[in-house]
Amino acid sequence: MNDAVIAEVSGRVGIITVNRPDALNALTFDVVRAISQQFDTWRDDQSVHGVVITGAGDRAFAAGADITDLQGKRVAEMTDTGMQHWMTVIRESPLPSVAAVSGFALGGGFELALACDIRIATPASKFGFPETGLGIIPGAGGTQLLSRYAGISVANYHVLTGALMSAERAHQLGLVSELHDAADIRDAAIALVQAMSERGPLALRLAKRAIRSSADTSLAAGLELELLAQAALFGTAERDEGLAAFVGKRTPNF
Ligand code: CO8
């Protein structure tokens, strides 16, 4: 962890803040590596049940990969870059994650938000992929995730033109789940993770895996995975507690 990434815990919620406001929270490779390592650290920490990622200040969640960092890299480094891997660690973490976006989420910043399970944003936020204007492409999952989450036409439009997407449009497309004022966005993200953390932890993990598999399996294979995940949950104390709490008209204690 370095000063550019702040990790805190509030209740059961881990909060990661990209802390480079003077550079609109541009993401160096070290920053993304540190975020992914923090997810790994918290993965085994029983006290943290989910993660919020946000950016310092209200001008940017993150305005992309740090372009000065990219200037020093050529084919060899980019062939072996860990960027996609670190984003995948975040996306595939058993911990549910919420990106709280206030301001620009561009390039690698949009990709970081897409690596989270849920995105919430302020109405003034802007999303986009400016990379083709720099002679490069989104390279940390952007071409693959935007087309899967919002459709190939949407990905073509934003990647090939660099056009910014308003928060309202992102909300319409389902990329953003909730809109909140800047003053409330951090608390709203914490509340979402806190609410998830009160649900069955194994159910959350298996639901994440089942939903994720829908992006690259056949319907039959995905349904099979869902069936087996559900059957596995029926052998758990968590399921016993969840169903008993409903019948007993009380709050479950997972
Ligand atoms: N990298 C480095 N510095 C940045 C970045 C960035 N991405 N974005 C902003 N900054 C810096 C600016 O240089 C400026 O610094 P300084 O004050 O020292 O001059 C400061 O932040 C404030 O920025 P601006 O003065 O430009 O603020 P504006 O409000 O005028 O403009 C914009 C805001 C429109 C967001 C503008 O800053 C901008 O266009 N930024 C670049 C956006 C961009 O192109 N992002 C994509 C980067 S490439 C990328 O993300 C590739 C990801 C894939 C990599 C995966 C590898 C495997």
C-alpha cells in the first residue's frame, strides 16, 4: 500500500480511496496493483465483508491510467503487464464491491469501475474510453466488459468515438445502479456494502460466481452451475439460519 491508495475499514466494509486528486486520481500500475493486493488481504479477513472503491475529491473517480506512466512502457512491458490480472482479482474477488463514482471515470478508471460488482455515481459523473485518441485501446478489460454489460453497439460508439457517457445514460443502460449527490455518494456506497454484508456470505460468493459465469458459458452450463451452487448451499448452516430466521420472524445472524 502506498500514499496513493488509502485503505480503511468501517464496520464490515473495506474502503479503498485512490488518492491522487491533483492528477484526477490517474492510475499508475503500482496503484492498481496495490488495490488488487488489498482485495487479496481482505479476502481472508473475516472482519471485512465487502469493499467500496472511490476516488479522492469530487472531480474524478479516476481519469484513466496515468499517461506519463504509460509513456515509459513499450511492447515488452505491455505484453506482460499485470493490469488485466489485477482488475480480474478485483472482479473475481469473493468480496462484493461497489464503485462510488464522483466525476470522471475514464479509460482505466472506467475499467476499474467495471471491475466492481456494482457502480453508483453522482449525476455529474462522466464515463468514457478516450484511449483511441491516444493511439491505444482500453486494455484492462474495457472492450470486453463494456460490450458484455451494455452491448456491442454501445461499446463501439464509446470506444471508437471517445464520446463521454453521462451518468444518466449509464444509469439508463444499467451500468450505474443508483445516482446520489456528491455529498452522499460515499455513505451510499458504504450502506450498500453493509446491506450486502448482512446477507448470507456463502450465498453472495456463489451468486457472484454463477452470475459471472453467464458471460462466457452456454445457458445449459450456466444453469448446471447454478443448480450445483444452490444444492451446495442447502448443506450449509447458513441456509439453516436464513430459512429458520424467516420462519421465526427474526433477523438472520450469519
Ligand atoms: N494521466 C495522468 N495525468 C492526468 C490524467 C491521466 N490519465 N488525467 C488528468 N491528469 C492530470 C492532468 O495532466 C493535470 O495535471 P497538471 O495539473 O499537473 O497539469 C491534472 O490531472 C488535472 O487535469 P486537467 O487540467 O486536464 O483537468 P481538466 O478538467 O481540464 O480535464 C480531463 C479533465 C478531460 C479528464 C482531462 O484531464 C483528460 O482528458 N485526462 C486524460 C483522460 C484520458 O485520456 N484517460 C485515458 C488514459 S489511457 C488509459 O486509461 C488506458 C487504460 C488501459 C491500460 C491498461 C494496460 C494494460
